[in-house]
Amino acid sequence: MARKLAVIGAGLMGSGIAQVSAQAGWDVVLRDVTDEALTRGTDGIKASYEKFVSKGKLDAADAEAALRRITTTTDLDAAADADVVVEAVFEKLEVKHEIFRTLDKLVRDETVLASNTSAIPITKIAAVTERPERVVGAHFFSPVPMMQLCELVRGHKTSDETLATTREFAESVGKTCIVVNRDVAGFVTTRLIAALVVEAAKLHESGVATAEDIDTACKLGFGHAMGPLATADLTGVDILLHATDNIYTESQDEKFAAPELMRRMVDAGDIGRKSGQGFYRY
């Protein structure tokens, strides 16, 4: 199997995908629009490798070799000779369209163009390319080095070959895949967590139970590792609100209509762990 990967976007998701891929032997080019973003991304990768080494889960020589397999650039042209490209930029269709339009002209005919989107239909992303059959969803989970799942999403025109190549890539970096056969907004995982978070937030908003008790119910009653409101704080209330709005716009399904509480929290900047306040104080 070919082993050249381009990752577009050096944020938490992009750098995590670069990290596990380099560790698995892929040559990775990590691209972002600024050198500062690239430095943040690579610093995060180094720190993560160091943590694995200190815990005895990764050999120091292997960590160094993996780091050497990662190159960084602000030039999208560096993706031209990649076998697989994974886009991991902000969840805005216009931003993704701009990238996929450019990649479509840059890469080889057989290159797989994957998006790490968690909620935007793959068919919409693929529509701006001349090769919709080579566009696929590869939705990794945060933090990528720890989370085993990769959700593979078929766009309306994604070919079997593209899906198979993407599965091969995801499995080669240690992930277990599920396949979403119909390109619905939010796929499987984002629809499930969005519905759960929306209902949990409504219960909390209407005074039925505290955030702590709702989360405890999900952890102890359903065996969830983390309750839905703590998950919202970890992911970012703003990010989850954006995802639920996307799904609601596409589906018009009332269960994805976010409560006012979530909107007011985002308006106030109470977006979870990254701001110090969400459904909980940090």
C-alpha cells in the first residue's frame, strides 16, 4: 500500500491524524495557513509522543523516527504527490469547498480525498470536484491517538474502491472502522451524540435535573464513559451547537433543535473546558 499522506489543517484533529499516521510508518505532510498554527500542531505531537514514551507505551527511537516522517508547510501544493489526503479544517462548507476545489486540480487521479467532517454531507463537499467518486468521509475522534473509532462515510458517488482504500488507511493507523452507507447530515455518531446532548440540555434547562445528575444517569445507567453535558464541555458547546444546527437544517427533525440555553451559553462565551465555563466550571 502507498504510504504518502497529506493532512490539511494542523489543529487538534489534523495534528492527531498526522501523529498516528507517522507512528504507523506513513510519510506525512502537515499543512496549515500559518507557521504559528504548524508550530502549535507539531509541539502538540511532540508532547504527546513524549507522554507515550514516559508511560512505556512507545519506544523513544520510534517516537523520533515518527517525528522525522512529518514535514510541515503552508503550501497546499505539497499535497500534489499524496496517495491519501485528509482535510481537517473548520466545519464550514465554504472553507472546505475552497480546499477541495484546489486539491481536485493538484492531486493525481487515483488519490483519495477524505474529509474529517463530523456533520457536513460528503456529497456537498464532493460536488465542487471533478472526481466525486474519489471523495469520502474519514471522521476520526478526539483525541485521535486515544480514540479507536473512524467513521467512514460514502458520499452519493463514492466508489467501492475509494471506500476500501480509506478503510485500509484507517486500519493501518490502528483504527476500527464503521461504514455510513447513506450520506445523512451528522452520519451515525454525531446524530447520536447531538440528540443526546440536546435532550440532556433541555432536561437541565427546564429544571428536571442538574447537569451532574443527568451525566451520572448516563454513566451509571447506560455505562457511558462520560455524560452528555460533560462531553459537550469537552468538545465545545459552540462546536456541538454548530453540528446540531447543521443536522437540523438538513433533516428538519425536531429532536435536533437545540434549546435556547445552548445558544445563550455560546453567546456568553461559556463554551466548555476551553473557556473555563460550560455546563460545569473548570
